[in-house]
Amino acid sequence: SAFVFDSNREPYYGLGDSTPFVRARAAGLQYFHSLLQAGSGLELRRGLGLDPLREWIVRGGVNALGFFESPSNDVAGGGLYSQDFGASPRSTYTTRLYLAVLWESRDNEFSPTTGLYGSARASVGPGFLSSGTDTWATWDLDLRGYHPFLDTSDALVGALQIREASATSSTPLALKPGLGGLSTQRGLPRDRIITQHTATVRGELRGFPVHARVFDLPLRLGAGIFGEWGMAGDTFGRLFTTRGHPTWGLTFFGSYFTDDFVGRADIGFSPDGFSTYVGIGHAI
């Protein structure tokens, strides 16, 4: 079980697969809203190990979620969020039932060099267990593969990810799929597009050319290039008819004292400009 409480000022560029982007406005708070999220739940996990690096994992559970959203007070009238959802704060309470099946054969979760990863996740929120929303459902399919191109496994590694996510129109805003961020496209601002269906193809070529010891502890430094293609649709059919979203960029990373802990900084580019992200572990 777990309890999570989080409060952030979240970006909001509009809802739908074709929302316009004006960078001059994005620099202000017109596109931002505040979000509070509280959740608790129980997760059941069972691993069916074939060997230490190959296993099926099944997860299921229930979460109680509460979303509390309000327009930004920094902008007269609340900006774009108020236009779409009104100027009054909104509260949504829902119970999420979820099931996930995962296949794991990567040699390292944070810095994989070989192996495969796949996950299929489905969630549903019954209307009779919700307030502020009707029955909703989400789906997420994530497939990844890794291949070393040189004899030294971490010298040059190719990573590929294919992902598709869908949600019903009644799904709470914070749970809808989108494009923009570490898990989708690093060349777009976070949550640049929020809609009902998204698909992404991402590739990355990276390596750790620098190996040294500092204070008698191992240090690794590396870099890579990435390219990403995203599609978004208010309906599943529009995934294939709306314009695609290309992004590309550079990633820099390193580890110190342990190979399992990798810090990373990315700079990504798109036709609309650039974005930067930092995180733990590789994005793919």
C-alpha cells in the first residue's frame, strides 16, 4: 500500500490533438494550472522467474485517487485552463482498478545494454465509485529493445521503444495520455499535447566512452543522440491522419561509485523550439 500527496503547477496547452503552440505565451502562466493528487492503494505482485534476467511479472491492485485542480491566480481570468474548464476549482474522486503484465529480460533497469522489456497496463474507474467523472478506462502498451554494437557492452548501445496509450474521453485530465516529457518526447514541453490516444517511436544511440576512478571509486561519463516521432488523436483513427511530431536531441549521463545509479540531462529539439529534462536512468 502507498499514500502519495503532490502539489505542482502543471503546464496546460489545451485539450486535443491539434492545439496551437505560441512560445511567447508559454513563457507566462496562461497555460498553467495547479494540481493536487492524493492516492492510496494495494498492489499484488507475482514474478514467474525463468532465470534471473528473464521473468514475467503480474501486478494488480486498487487505488483511491483525488484530483484537485484550479486555474492559475497569476493570470486575469485564469488563462486557457479557465476557458476550457471554468474559473472555479474542480475536485475529482475516483477508484482505479488496474492490471499490468510485464516481461523483463534487461541486464539493468536504469542503464540497460541488452535485452527486452514489455508491459501492457489497463485501468478502469467505475462511475459508481467516482465523483466528478463518469466511468473511465486507460490502456498503455510499452515495448523496448536494446542491442550492443561493440564488444564492450556499454561502449555503444542502441535502444528502441514503441509505445501506444489510450483513454476514454471521461478519463480525468491528469490520467490522459499525452506527448511531451521524459516518457514520451523530450523535444516537446512537458504535456504539450493531452488527448485520448498517443503513439510514439523513439530511438537512441548512446555509449560510455569515459571510464575512470575518482577517490578510488568508479566514474563513467557518456553521451548519445536520440530521435523521436509522436502521433496524437482525439479518436484512434485520427492517430494516422493528424500531423506527426518529430523531435531529436542529445543526452548526457554519468554514474559514480555504482553502475546502477545513472544521472542524465537531455536537450531536445522540435520545429517549435527546444526543451530540457533531467532524470535518473536512461529515458529509454
